[in-house]
Amino acid sequence: MTDRPRIILDCDPGVDDAIAIITAARWTDLVAITTVSGNVGVEHTTANALRMRDLLGIDVPVHQGAARPIVAEPFHARHVHGMTGLADVDLPLADLAPDSEDAVEVIVEATLAEEGLHLVPVGPLTNIALALRADPGIANRVASVTLMGGGASGGNVTPAAEFNIYADAEAADEVFRSGAPLTMVGLNLTHQVRMDASHADSCRSFGHRVGDVAAKLIDFNVSVHRGGGLPGSGAMHDPCAVLAVSHPEVVRSEPRHVVVEVDGTHTRGQTLVDERGPMSREPNCRVAYEADAGRALELILQAIREAPVC
Ligand code: RIB
Ligand code: CA
């Protein structure tokens, strides 16, 4: 029995989701990959998860999830991830269809069958909210819900809101009120973990397909993030949530009370963190504040370098 954390990765591949799949395959026991509408439509996020599974040659079920947010209209980010969500990588479509189209049921059943799983959502929280609606007891059976989303200091879709929360604010609100053991790995953390052309060059030097694909994803990520943060680099958001579970020493977090704004004219999708100290409300979440960025980048590159080459 390995002591690697056993996780369900709920994702919307997505350039950084694809790197998160590589990272999770190396550093966790991937019980399942579930997909959700987010960066692109769920038919593409699912196809991309299957393409990454084939590239890595890993034996992990992929289950398709929600095709739309629980209330809002679908909201995508093709300008950040490419028209079909995996940038311009040359990856064949997978031969196999998803193992099911019942990601929500799979999350419920898997957490009933095995206590102590980590749910690691790195896309909109639609599947997680629907699973908690179906079985609120999930909140007491999982080791954590460690999500990439939100943040403690501003957004990327609007000045207030980060994409994963904004795209399905109602779902995020339900998850943050569920009582589940949440860790929020938000933009304030993920913007500390940035990859640039030197990291892409390292990946190409590995001399295998996974390295070449990762290099293209990193280059694309840099090209679309020319504005935010440091020019010439791009934040690698989703792998940070995986590392927060597999290598908790890499991310420093603090207990905080966090609410999700659903109705605000200018603030819909904001994760409002109560940082009033002794005046704060009872914490419902751990908020990630500081990354050991050097170590995180080492672990991501090692996962790419050591990826199974099929
Ligand atoms: O805001 C960054 C998040 O939105 C990442 O998960 C990225 O993949 C997109 O889903
Ligand atoms: Ca994502």
C-alpha cells in the first residue's frame, strides 16, 4: 500500500489541467478523473482528459460530468486554452469513450466505498456541488476538498472573481457552505508558481512525447498570459492544488472564513476571505497563502520528466 494520497481529480482540461493530470499521475494515486464544463465545453474537456490518459498510458477511469453550471449559462475561456482546450498540441483523439457520463454518481459512490479520499477540483465546482446535493455525507467522508479557485486578493475574469468560481458561483457557494474540509488554492497562491520558456526548454530536453507536449502547453500558457503577472511567464494554477495534497509542505495555508458572492453587480464570483483576526467569523476553509515555488516547479518538472512513456 503506498502512502500516496488517493484523489479524484475533477477538471476542465485546459492547459494547466493537463499539467495537473501529469502531476497527479506521478505524485498521487489517481482513483478517477472527472470532467466538467469550464475552460471549454464538457465534450472537449472530456476528450482532452482521455487524450492525456492515452499520452501517459495510465490506467485511470475518466468520467464525464456536468455540461453546464447549476444555474448560470455556460462560460468558457477558449482565449486562454485554445478553441478545443489543449492549446495547439498535436495529440490524437483517444480511441475510447469516457468510462461513464455519470461523474457525479461516481464521486458519491467512490467516497462511499472508500473514506479518506481527496477531492481535487481544478475547474468550476459544478460536479462537486451536485455530488454534495446528492449525498451531503460526502463532506464527512473525504480527507479534503482541495480546490484550485478563488483567491484572497482579486480575480482574473473580473477584478473580484477567479474563473472557476465565476463560471459557477452558485455551485461554489454551495461547496463553501457544505462543511466539507476545504482548502482554497487561489490565484494569490498560484500566481507565485510561474513557468516560462526555460521550463519549456527543460521539458523538450527530456526527449520524450510527454515532455514535448508539456513544452507546447507551457509555451502556449506564456503566450496567452502576456499581460498579467510577469511578462514572459504564465502561472501554473491547477498543479498547485494537486501538490497541496501530495506535498503539503509546499503550500502554507491558514484557517479562514470564506464566502462566495453570488449576486454582486461587480463582485459576482468573489471569494471573500475574512481576515479581521479576532473579529473573524468561524473558519470554514483553509486558504493557501504562500508557495515554495521553487520546490513546486521542481516537482512539476520531475513529474513531466518521469512520466511513463508509452
Ligand atoms: O483561474 C484559473 C483556473 O481557471 C484554472 O483552473 C484554469 O484551468 C481555469 O479553469
Ligand atoms: Ca482548470
